[in-house]
Amino acid sequence: MIRFEQILEELQDKNSYKVSRTEDKNAVKYFFERVQKEGSISESYNVVIPEENNV
């Protein structure tokens, strides 16, 4: 999981993504968003990682 945390840090620090994380008994959910400074383009990604005991 360390590598994943490093990727999150890079997305936030170097690429200006806003990252939010929620967790429940079934999954960990990440939401990534970046809004371009010029123009009205935004990117967003949802990542859902199921809890291991529910796979």
C-alpha cells in the first residue's frame, strides 16, 4: 500500500489534483479531480477498492 500512497501524494502535490477518500465496510473510495487553470475543462476519476474480506 506504500506505493499507492506515494502515487496519491504525487497527484496532489505535483499535478494539482484534489483527492478525497471515503471508507465503509465494503470498500475504500477515492475521488480525484483537477480543474484546468485556463478554460473550463476538468478531469475527475472515481476509484473503488473493495475490502479484501468481501472479495
